[in-house]
Amino acid sequence: MAPVVEAAKCRKCGKISYPTHYYCPACGERKFDPLPVEGEGTLLTWTKVYALPLDYADLYITLGIVEMDMGIRATGRLEIDDPKTGARVRVRVGKVRETGGTDITGLIFTPV
Amino acid sequence: MRDVAIVGAGSTQFGRAQWSLLKMMCEASHDAMKNANLGDRKIDAVYVANMGSTRNNKMAGLSSALVDRLNLYPHAAAETIENGPASGASAVKHGMQAVASGHCDLVLVCGGERMREVNNFEATEFVSYLSHRYAEYVYGVTLPSLAGMFARLYMERYGIKPEHLAMVAIKNHANGAKNPKAHLRLEVTMEGLLTGPDAHMNNPWVADPLRFFDCCPVSDGASAVLLAPADMAAKFTRKPVLIAGMGQATDTHAVHERPDPTELTAVRLAAQKAFAMANLAPADIHIAELHDAFTILEIAESEEVGFFPKGQGHLALERGETKIGGQLPINPSGGLKARGHPVGNTGVSQIVEVVNQLRGEAGDYQVPGEPKNGFAINFGGFGNNVVATVLKRGY
């Protein structure tokens, strides 16, 4: 099964939250349906990080915040050589970190 | 509620410690108690501010260890406050509340952090634990990367140039060079940081658009204040400083969830609460220590707390209004940028610096004109837990 990153859609008011909260930030409801983070969005801001924590052998990694068309914002890795704010991007889920031999999957944004 | 005074203050040298964490905290506490002519009076409670001793120094229950080393047992209560980089001012706030309520008379608040006991990768990793575990941390998000993404948005929206960020560093390094306890006592220039031929060698990227000199150093250091009811302050000092107001506010954990990610809502709310408690306004403040872990934050915070209109902090900086000798000196101690940022201690150290300024005891970096009201912002996480403090000369 392909890995997914899930947002939470409120069963009462329909608001989508990412990451999840115990109560819906809009209406206070506690029940949610999982909703995969998918599709396209617009790059809000980004950075190339050169001072990396443990687990990274890269010279730098590129991170960004994307406004997804599905109605949430998400932070993730950018696989974009020359990122520009306002650029259209598409999300996929893949390996974003390897720690102690374990792969961690997450959101990766690529150019549209 | 009783009025609460700071009757003693002390700090160690910041930088790479020659002492253990506990020894640093003893030295700062000793300075604060000696400064207050404490004699053999009993301390009712000790609040310790620290973020990483369990991970970085293999020590837990730090406040219990401190009361033992200082021989304050068995009478003193002892607690450790871990509130990320806002631990320091949080601990002062708890001490203030204990004295204000009448539950305690004499309270020692000591912040201490020894981050250089681990290597830089470990330190970066440790601080990145502040980010949201599943929505930020797993991607390699660190505090500088959150600051980098914030800076890009903020700079685009308000027309802030890299030169403005460098101006914060130049000002705070110039101030820090005059502070004998600062971690980085070196002056820097625009040529060295941005415009000269070797600028990129001196000042490489950390998290684009932030460069090395836009970020605070990783520091060791300890600071302490002694609190007493204002009506008892004369027993300890001729120069009490009143805690006129404190305010605290919080925000979403994941930065991307904020309705406008360029707004530091918790900074604004914490400041409003502190000013309301003090019955003072931003225009009444004569000196401020802001949480410039990254240069962009000094500019943004100076706007959010109400010193300058939104989008105009960098213009006030450019006009020199925030230098020592300007209308509102910001970070005369050098700030986190040059004085250093021993994370859990920072909030206490900012308050010690404001106390020194209000007492007229800041030496070469004293703000002229006998400042009466001071202010500090202690910023936790990436703005998701913020404590604001208004201090007032009490004599």
C-alpha cells in the first residue's frame, strides 16, 4: 500500500485540519474522517537549509510551505531546483528522513 | 496581589562554559543573592529555568540539585520550568506569582543552559524538537529553517532588504562588544557581512535568506534574579526594580497553520497583557531586550509589541532609533545575537540586562537618560509560547 499523509476532515462542519487537533479548530467537533493530502498547490514560502540536524548527509535540503488547493497548508520537502514563491507545485509522498535505519515518509513537492 | 520587586540580579559569562551546568547556576545565583545582601535570610522557593539538561547534560531534577549545592534545603521549595526557549521568563513569571500571591516571600529564579556539552549537530537536533513532530520535524525542519521561511515572506511583504537584517547584526554586535559577559564580543560591518569580496565566506547561508550572522550563537550561560515583596525590598537593596507587568500567550504548533504566517500573534497578545497589567503603553518604554534569535525577529517583534507600526520596524532601525542613544534602544546588551542564547536561560538573562539598565549599572553599554521603564520579549518555539515583561524602576 502506498504511504499517505493524512489530514482530518471534520464530520460536522467539513473543515480540513493539518496537522490534526483533538477538537475541530472551527466548530469544536471531535470526530473526523481521514483525508489524504494530495493534489496541487501554490508555494507560499521556502528555504534552503544548510545547517542540518542529525540523520542528514546532504549539503542542504529545501523546505517549503504550500497552500494546497484542497484547502490546507502543509510544510514539506521541495524537489525543485529554483523555487519561487507563487509557483504551482504537486505533492507526492516519499522518503523524507532516515533515522536509525528506518525510513520516514512525508510530503514532497515537485514542479507542476 | 502584592507588588513584586527584583532585589538582586546576577549572570555568568556567556559563551563556551568552563564550568558544569550546576556550577554556572550556583555562580549566577550567588551573584544575585550577594547583590541583594541576602545574609542568612531563608529563600522560600527556587524556580529553575532549563530546556535541555536531561538530553544534553544527563541531569534531571535540576532544581533539586541546585538547592542541594546552594545549601538551601530543607526549607526551600524547588521546581524546574521547561518551557522551551521561553523557560526563563516563564520561571520569573512563576516566581512573581508566588510572591504576589503571598505564598512565598523570597524567591530565587535561576536560568541555566549548557548546550556546548554536545556537538553542533546534536544541538541543532535538540532545538528542532520544538517543531511539530509529524508536520514539521520529520522533514528536517529546524528553528533556523522556520525563521528562514518566515523571513522570506516578511521581507517580500514589507520590502525588507538583506541589508536591513545585517543592520540588526551590526547594531547588536556593536552593543555586545561593550558587554563584558557577551558570548560574541566582535564588531561586524556591512562589507564583512554582505558587500565585501569575502562576504560569502564570512557569512554563508544557514537557511536562505538567513545567513550565519543572522542567527544567534549556541551558548552556555546562567543568570539569576532574587524576588521579594516590594514593601520588603528596602531590606535588600537601594535599587529595587518592580515587575510591573507580565503577559504570556500561545499560538499554533505548526507555523503553516497560522492564518497569516507573518503575524506573531502570541508576541502581540503577550505584550498587550503585560502592558495592561503595568498600566503602561509601548511609548512609555525606554529600553527593550527583544528575542533576536534571528535578525528578522527583532524587526518583527518591534512591530508586534507596538513600538513601531507593522512594516516599519526596519525603517526605524535604518534611522538608528534602536541604537544605544536612539529614541528606543533595543538589545543594548547585544541581544541573543551577540550576548548569546543559552536557550532555557535566555528569558532570565534578558530580565537581568533590563534590571542593570534601569539601575544605571550597565557600564559601557548603559542607555543614557536614566531609563525608568524597560521591556523584554522571551520567544518560545517559533512564536508558539511567548512571555512579555514590563519592568519599572522602583526607587
